[in-house]
Amino acid sequence: MIRRNALALGILACLGTAAQAQTSYPTKPIRLLVPFAAGGTTDLIARIIAEPLGRELGQPVIVENKGGGGGSIGAAETARATPDGYNLGVATVSTTATNPAINPKIPYNVATDFTPIVNVAATPNVIAANTKLSFNDYKGMLAAIKKEPGKYSYASPGNGSIHHLMMEMFKLATQTDVVHVPYRGSGPALNDAVAGQVPLIFDNLPSALPFIKDKRLTALVVAAPQRVPAMPDVPTFKEVGLEPVNRMAYYGIVGPKGLPKPIVDKINAATYKVLQDPAIRKRIEETGSIIMADTPEAFAKQMREELAVYKDVVTRQKITLD
């Protein structure tokens, strides 16, 4: 009986310590790992919210970049981290849907290796064209690529990126043949599209918008809930009859599996509060992004749905990394 009581007291003490750690969280700086190089949209969103989120939580939130493998190297590191709330990661469609859909050797399981916390923001995606092409709108592009299958090519930030698979989805829906030219990121893809090395590009709007505003690229069609104020004449995919392609790229916060609910709820609530700040909202919206600020359950559901959508595209188009 004494042994049993001692064991029970020991278990209760451990549980009490764990509960106390969760309610006092955080007691030291938090790392927010961005699974891409600095300078892209993912990094930009993370850095906009990191400082105010740290103030809200009472400890600094330090952004760290670890690129490679289409985001899989950084995402895998977050998945392997201790579930104590001090090692978080930014999850994107590329790391949790398109890359896992195309790469059977991805070093994590999206469904079981992460704890979704909050979807911070989502960005529209855009098909843009070199300004010297014979067409300058969506109808002209569609007519041209239908007339000469295989003549036109498009740049994307890489194999397995959201833009690669979204264009494959577009090709399925329109029964067209456009050649994929993968790059190592948006920067070089945009540069070659502007230079005319490749006629078309599918990219995040925040990355492409400066080139569109400077009239170095022509926006043809955008994936967004409604027309983007900065491009009022550019239709959405839904408007041109391609609603399944009208998908945005999300940027959310996840932890490793097993992250305690009190910690998840605390980070979610703090992020939500940060995203109500008009100054923070303005900075995010100026990138062309839309504030999401949803629940852990809603973000988890979205991650599952996006993975299923892109798995279907990969299967139907017989896409491989080779």
C-alpha cells in the first residue's frame, strides 16, 4: 500500500509539474523556423508577426531560416522537435501538401507529425506573362496555348511547389499542354520571365506584384477570393470558370506532434490578438496577403484537404520528381 501511494504521489507530482510548465509557458525565447531562405513570402510573414507575438507571449520569438528540399528539411526539423512550445515552424502548402503529394520520401507524415496551431495568412497566386508576348490577357493566353500545344513554357519556384501543381491542375481543367521549367526559388524564375527566357510564370502574388506594378510582367489571372485591388482588371480563376484552381497559399504556425493543448491555445490566442492590430494587418495586407487567424481545428482541416487535392493532381497527371 505504501509503495502504491508513493507511486501515485509521484505521478501526481509529475502531472502537476507538467501542468505548471504549460500554464507558465513561455519562460524562455521561442524559435520560429521558416523552412525557406530569407526574403520570400514565408519569411516575410514570419518576420512581420514575430516581434509582436513575442511581446504578447512575454518572450522573444526568434525567426530562423532553414531552406532546402522544397521546405522539407526545415519542416522535418520542426516535426522532430521536443513538443514543449519552444520550437515552432511555419507551415505552407508546399511543405504540408504539394511536396508531400509528389515526394514519397518526404521525411515526415503531415497527418501525424505536426500539431496545427493557427493559419496566419493566405496569399493569392498569379499567372503572369512576359510583356513582349502577343497576348496580354487571360483569353489571349488560353487561345495561344490551345492553338500551339507544347510551344509555351512556364516558370515555377521548383518541382513540387504549389505553383507547379496548380499549373498542372490548370492544364487538367483546360486540357492544355504547357511545359514546366522549374527554378530554385521565385527570384530566379521571376528574373527569367521578365527577361523573356520563359514566357509565363506561376508565382505568389507578393513576389510577382512588384514586377507587375512596374509593368515588367503582365498579370493574366489570379487565384483569390475576389479581384485584387492592385490589379482590378485581372480576373480570378473562379471568374474564368476554373474554381478548383482558385486556391491560395497559406502560412500557418505548427508545432511537433504532442504539443499540449494549453500551449497550443496560448499561442493561437496570442497570434489572433497580434493579427487584430491595424498596423500589423496593414503590413501583411500590403504584401497582397489576406489575414486568416483561424482555430487549430480549422487549420488542421485545411491542411488535410489541401494534401488530398494535390495528391489527386499528382496521380492524374502522373507527376514525379524525376
